[in-house]
Amino acid sequence: MSNLHVVFGSGALGSAVTRELLGRGLPVRVVSRSGRAPAGAESHRADATDAAAVKAACAGAAAVYNCAAPPYTSWAEQYPAIQNGLVAGAAAADAVLVSAENVYVYGRVQGPMTEDTPIAPTSRKGEIRARMHEALMAAHRAGTLRVAVGRGPDYYGPEAVVTTVYGERVFYPALAGKPAEIFGDPDALHTWAYVDDFARGLVTLGTRAEAVGKVWHLPCPPALSQRALLDLIFRAAGHPTKIRAMPGWLATGLGWFVPILRELAEMQYQWQHDYDFRCDRYLAAFGGEVTPHAEAVRRTVEWFKAHPKAKG
């Protein structure tokens, strides 16, 4: 029986999943358009929207991890096609498809978010993710393939430079003693996961039979305010906390001229209101440690120090 794990995506999350798999002594094939992969993993170049290429990339897989994500401005055109390609590839290999998802499907939630929170998106991107999720679970119910869904909050960590809100616009300014650029209310609660915890959760889903057919909220520390997390980041960077918060109306206005801000504007509710993501069900089923923010921040600051921002 095959023990090969195939990871689609070589960004921050895909790289973290690959590190976790290699750390467990498992054979890993990383599939991306660039064809790059961490040392110790097999690299494979393919376009995830090409079903035939994906089937070839998934050959012999026991589990397939969907960590591939299109540019934020191209979700409608590319995201469903990526998932369709991976469904075809995982089904052909008779592999478990582990899908990394976010909380956009829930819309604005008052109170804690759990696996039982209704799917009720309030954004275009949330509607895209909701349709993708329903299609994935329908394929599982039909017996087309086996699926395990790992849903996580916003994450940060090594390599998460431009792919997350808490990336280069926060850590590089903190290291330079300049204001971190954030969205929304600095004192509203928010939940973040450390990227290595997110990855460890996905690998657990891909290696435990009882995870299949269900949605799991992946491990993360309790919610805290943006200001509290920024205090930890600036302290680790050796500077006093400085914050520049962009109000929602400004993001909306600038969105007419800056495409990425236009896409982010509809998600402002996540930063203006409490965002309390809970992972109790996962921890009860699988256990494991959650990296405290202080330690996760320290590791992330060290990575950003070692990878200074290119000038120009």
C-alpha cells in the first residue's frame, strides 16, 4: 500500500505541510507550477487546473493536500478549477483529499465559530468557497473520493510574506521600528494560527482514517486583539508598538484604484468585529500541542530577520 503524500502548492502553507510530512519520515511529492520543493521532497511541475496533469502528479498517492491558492484577485476564475483538478487526481489515485479551507464560508458570526456554525457567506469570496466546499462534500457523499476538510483562521509564520494580512506589511515594519499596517479595529478580537500548527493539523487529517468525511477546525491559540498580537511582534522585534490602522471606508475607496484592496474591502468585517475561532473538537479527537503566540512570533520574527525585504 502506498505511503506517498502529494502536496499541491509550494507557498507558506504548502511548504509547512511538506516540512511536517518529512519530519514524520513520510515520502513527499510537491506539485506546483514553479516545480520547486524543499530539500528531501520530490518536485513535480504541473498546473492544478489541468486534470490530466494532476492525475499524473497524484499517481501512487495515499493522500493529496490542496494548499494551492490563486491570486486573491483571480479567485472566481481559478479556484474552482484548481479544486476540480485535485478532485480528479485524488479520485484516480484512490487517495484522501485533504482540503485546506478558511472561515469565509461562515460570514460574520456573533460568538464562537465551531464546526457547527452554519455556512452563511456575506462576501463574494465566501460564496465561492461555500460552493467549492459543497461540491467537495457532495463528491465525498457520492463515493467519488474520500475527503477531509481542515478549516483554519488567518495564519502567520515563516514564508507567509505576501500571502497573508499579517505578513510583510506587519513584520518588516516592526523590525524597522515603523508602524504596522493593519485593517479594522486594533482592539477587536481575532484568531490566528501559526502556520506550522495549521500544517500539522492538515497532516493529521491526512494520516488518520477517522478524520475522513468531516470538517475540522485546526489547532490554534485562543483569540486575542490585534493590538495584543502586535505588542508581541514589536517586543520580539525590539521596538515599541506602532500601529497604522486603515479604516474600512478608505480600503473601499482605494479599491477603485488598487485591485487587491478592492478584494480585501469586502472582508473588512473580519477585522472590525470579534472573530473567535474554536478548535476544541480537533484537540479532543487528536490531541497535540498548540504553539503559543509568543513562541510563534519569535520564530516568525527570526525568519523575517533572516530574509530582509528586497529593495526597490
